[in-house]
Amino acid sequence: MNYLGLASQKPGLDEVFCGCSHEGRYYKTGDEFFACPRCSERCVCRNNGQVECQPAGCGAGEVCAVRDGVRGCYPEACGRCEVLGAVSYSTFDGRRLHFAGTCAYTLAKVEDDDPEHPLVPFTVEVEKESGEEGATLIRRLSVTVHGVTVSMSRGTQWEVAVS
């Protein structure tokens, strides 16, 4: 039997379904999970107490692993974007960019729009300005996550602003 049943206290109802049991583990109704160690089957606990599984697999650049107690497809490596001074950048795909001048731009941003690969939404913004003799300077770097913005500004060593 793939469901956990409780005897009903109401006449006419034989059982009340409260989730599923699959290979000795309990899942709430609606839970999705990988049933095998290779992530080749993705299952869901239906509201009738049944577990329904479909063939699945990890995508390119992903590995099947258990992280924080949850088996799933995770990136093989973390992406990395670097600011290499005020005018040079290394992008997530490894390209080098160079641009100078006064501007404000979003360096990195994640929006929570992919239920298959949920990430905590965040934004990293940079403001640049022209300094003496045409040099480009970073005026401010701001990171926003969970609705809190932490900013570092040029000229305020060892201080951050939190809003």
C-alpha cells in the first residue's frame, strides 16, 4: 500500500489520506522527489495517497546529489563573476569585458522564477563615476537579498550602509 491511512471518525468515509509512503519514506501530498540514487525517476505524492513516477534525469552541467538532506539535480560547479578593477570584468561564462565611463548597472541578478532550480533572489548593482584625469572609479556597490540592501561606497573605508 503506497498511502498512509487513518481510520475516519465520520460515517461514509473509510480513510483520510495524509500523504504517501515510498520506499520507507513519508512524503506530504504534492511533494515531488527523486526516487532513485541516479535521479532517473522523479515522483510526486498524489492526493489519493499514490506515488506517481516518471523518467527523469539531470541536465548538462548538473550532478545528482543529496544536499541539505534533499536528493536532486544540482550544478556541478558554482558560477563566478568578478569585478577586476573599475573597468574590467570576468563574466559567469568566463569572458572578459572592459568598459569605462560614468554609469550604473546590474552586475548580477537572480529572480525566483524557476521552480525546478530555486535560488534565493538577489541583486548586485554597481555605480561608476569619472575621477581625476578621466579615471573610472566605482562609486558604490550594493547587494540586495531578502529585502535588505547592503552598500559599500568609495571614501567610507570599513563602513557599510544597510537599508
